[in-house]
Amino acid sequence: MAQTVCELLDWHRPNGQPKMIECRALLERLQEAGLIGLPALQSGRPCGVGSSVPVSPDPESAPLDAPLATLQPIRLQRVATPAQRTLWRTLIERHHTLGHRVPFGAHLRYLIQATSKSPAVLGCLQFSSPAWRLKGRDQWIGWDDATRARCLQQIICNSRFLILPHVRVPNLASHVLALALRTVTSDWTAAYGVKPLLAETLVDPARFTGRSAGNAGHCYRVANWIDVGLTAGRGREDRQHLRHGASPKRIWLYPLVPNVRQRLVQAQ
């Protein structure tokens, strides 16, 4: 049904692929509002249940204390094969505070690899579709609702960033962020037909408050991301506005092009 709706409404990404995930979410919201009635779901995985993640020993568990220079060049391996997907999901589920969830909309995933004397997986990255509405971000850009709806897909969200716990390499996190932004700009353009102009991420201040090298909030600051305030703390699924202030996240932004605010207001 979602495929048919996308075809009838010409609801496609710039690369021509239908927006299936977004369409299914829209149909479910219309049903919740009592505006349409959908046929019964086919038997399968219950709604809201995450993908199963296999339990296996970590591929790298010995402590890694080394200067960054000794691990160069650092490489971002785009996740493409079944083995890479399994490894990525396993590491994120085991070591990331948010665990593994299938992202909403477009996304790209990477394994962070050291390619020097002893090749090793150091962590994981994920970039995905941006939040629909973030007050701090939208005010910083200068968006009204109509402009946001028109230009939103030129933002990407760094929705997962993990340096594995046994990896204790000073300056690795900020170095990886800089490398990732250069890499994902071209990869996202090739995959989805849209050149991203701005990157965003959300950091939970209740979890990340210190200034250690492995601290997620601190590494964004060191990498020159811009702090534009806190979210309302509701989350994507709080459609009834019942969780206002429950878990605010700090919003960080990084311009990928010069004059990004002007371009995001004027983009067609």
C-alpha cells in the first residue's frame, strides 16, 4: 500500500526511490487519528520490536592505548555487506547507550577502522534523516515552517557515534568526526541525490557532562560543532505532547558549506 501511495503522489527521493518508511509512518498516524482504516497487518515481527542482534564475542577486546598517529590512516568503511551489518548492529547494541534501532528514513552507516600495523575496528557511525522540528536549530537557521518543509532534507543527523570502550586514543573522536563529515557529504549525495549542507546531532547532557577524551558532548565541541541549545525533551513519538521536558537533548550543528544559513533559507 505504501508503495502505491508513493507512486500516486509522486513521493520520491531525488534519486527516484520511493519514501516507503515515511509513507508507512504517515499512514499509521492517519489511522491513529481516525482518518483512515488500514487492513490488518500481515503476520511478522510485532510493531516497535527492534531487529534481533546476535550475541557474540567482541572482535577487539584487548585495551588499545596508543597515540593517534600510530593508528593512521583511519578509514571509514561504509557498511554494505551482511557481515558488516551484523558487526555494526552487534557493536551498537552492546556498547551504545541508545542501542540499535532501525532509523527513520534515509541513513548511512560506517565502521571506524585503523589500517596501520594491526588493523582493528575502533567504533561505529550512523548518519540519518534529520529531526522534523528542532526549535534551536530552526531559529539558528532562520526557518519558518514552509521553508523548513522545503529544505529539511539538506540536513543530515549524526544519530549514532561510538568509540569502543577498550579504545583509549586521545583526539580520536574529534578526528573521526572531521573525517566523517568529509566522507558522508559525497556518499549521501551519491546515495540519495541530495547534497547535505548542515549536520546535526543530539547529546543527552544527563549522560555526557565531563571533559574526557571519550565524552561525546566534549568531542563535538572540540571538533567545532555549534551548540544551539536544548530540545523540548519530548522525542519523535510524543504526538500528544505529554513528555515536554522529560529528556532534553543538547543540539549541536556543523555547517558543511559556507553561508549555510543563507543557503538553507533560499534552497529550492
